[in-house]
Amino acid sequence: MKGLLLNALLGLGLGRFGSVWGLPVFLPVVATELAYGFHVHHLSLGGGLRRGVALLICGQLGFLLGALLRPLPGEG
């Protein structure tokens, strides 16, 4: 659950203040979270795959939400 929150907040920040070129930041974050899950929680391959996909999707949706929160060029 903490991983989903971390990826959502990271995606929100990258979408709001970064560019689309910041999306590869999710790959090492997800890899670290999966390695932690395999080592501590002894996840199976299927469980790790489902967890990795959920983490990537959550981060990407956070990125899209952050991109929608950007101010328009005429604002501000």
C-alpha cells in the first residue's frame, strides 16, 4: 500500500512540475519495491508481476492527474 501511495505522489509531482521525459524514474522505483517484496514478503512470480503492473499503472495515473493540474498558459 505504501508503494502505491509513493508512486501516486511521485507521478503527481512529475506530472505537475516535470515533463514526460521524467517517466523512466518509475522503473527503478518499481524495481526496488519489487525486490523488497520478493525478499521480505517472499512473493511468487505471478504476485510480483501483478504488484509491478499495479505500481506502474498507479504511477502513470498520478502523472496524468498531475499533468491535468498544470496551469494553462493564460493563467497566473
